[in-house]
Amino acid sequence: MLLGRCVFALAVLNFARLCDCAGVIKGDLDNTARVKEDQLKILRSLHPEINVNYSYRNDSAELSSWEHFEEFLQAKLLPEMVAKDPRKTSFTIGVAAHSIFLRDSVGRRSEVRTLFGTEIRSDRQTICHNQMPGKGSDEHGGKPYNNQILEIFYNYDGGAFTIDPSAGCRTLGSSPELPYGVPGSPQHICEGDIGRCAPVWRELKGKPSLTMEAQSNLPALPMHEQVLDAAARLQRRFTGPTTSETFSMRGDLPQVETVEQKWVDAWNKADKKCASSDVPRSSCEDLPVYPDTSSKAVCDCV
């Protein structure tokens, strides 16, 4: 859907520098944008003909915020968009951001008591508070779920640019079953859910990418790539984990508390005498059965 279209890079919400200036996080890889060349490499691996315009990108050292973003929209982006299409009466602008940043920008309580008195929040800071899961019990309130989409409206008349409180805030895709449009964070993660992170983690840690030959010299791939029937899972109760049971055990990721990793940890803590063929298997209740990772009851994301 991106072929033949131009994508604009709008790096005006600079989370990494926001953290640095607050003295909270230094060298935060999660919040540091990749350099232009690396971004293009990734984008063109998916859409070879994509055209990216970096004229709006902001790489200054200034602290950025939602206020800075509003100033950018009012002073630069919207005037140019209106000039290109004067007859258009509405524009949709998507913002992808971290949940805590969104909570602090548009999902706060209307007021909160502090050591210095009662702090009153603006219409923009509070407009989506009723769309925050749980709404929270502290001064901040709850935060959006990952992939939750919030919709708010601004009024722009060529000069003034103000939020429209009367339009409120809504969650797109909301339903009685999913009031926030998406489920909450999965409680049971499996190895198959995190495999695509391994190459990125290796790159960030300066580890060489694995060639096909190098991969063939490694131990067997994690067991999540295999679908085991009940008999095979029961058998693994006695044979135990392989040396490459999880991505962490292969050195491809830090340890993640996946279903499989929890099985490995539980097996390693169990009484190993049950793994011996000399011991009646009926007495080996301590050895955990390998989990059925094909079941949604076991892996939330199946």
C-alpha cells in the first residue's frame, strides 16, 4: 500500500533525548532512532520502491514534548498541507508513541494533590483519561495498552490551533469484548513470540549475524519450532531440555520468562533421579511435562 507514495519521517517527539535530559536513561536503545541509512534499509526490505522524505526530521539536541509537536503542526506541517489542498477540511495525522508518554500527554487525571497544592491539568492532558485501562489509582492514572489507538481532534483555522474537548477521545476498534480495542499484555509468552527479536538483539550487542553455515553448526533449534504431540511431550518430561531449548540458552537473547524457559527452570530444579530408567516413572511426579505450546491456553499469542 506504500508503493508510489511518499512517507515523511517526523522525528519531533524525541523520547531518547527526553530521557537523557531528565537524567533517567542514558544510551537508551529502545528510544533512540536509527540513522537514516539503517531506516531506509529496513523499509526497502519490505517495500523496495518506497520514497521517504526526511525534510521534516528533527535531530536537534532540544528537549522535545507534545507541546513541541503541537508547535510543529501549527507552524509548519498544517500550513503546508492546507496550501497543497485548500479544499480539504480535515487531515488525519498518526502518532506512534510509548504508552507512558501518551498517558502523560493525553491521559492524566483532571487534578491531583501534590506537596505544593492541587495541580490542575489542561484539556489536552486529560482528554483521554476515561480511555486509560484501569484508569489507575495514583496521580498518573492507567496507561494505554500496546497497540491501543486513541482518536482526538484539533481545530485549526489557519492561525489558532487548539484541541477540541467537545469531540472527546475514543478508542478505535472498541467493542464490548475488547473495550480498549486490543487485549492487554499477554501473560504467557512462548519462544515463538520472540524469535524475530533475536537478529535485532544480536546486532545491537555487536554479535555477528549467523550465516547458514554457522547456524548448521549450532545445536538443534529451540523446541518451539516443533509441534509435539502428547506422547512426545510426556517423553520430554524424562529426557529434559536440550542445550538450545530457548533463544536465551543459545545466546540469541537475554533470558525471557517464556513458557518454555519456565519449563526448563522447573525441570532443572526437579529431582533428577527420576530421569533414570532405573526409577519407576510412576513415582516421577516432580518432573514437569513439556508444555503444549500449540494451545492458546498455554501461549496467549497462538
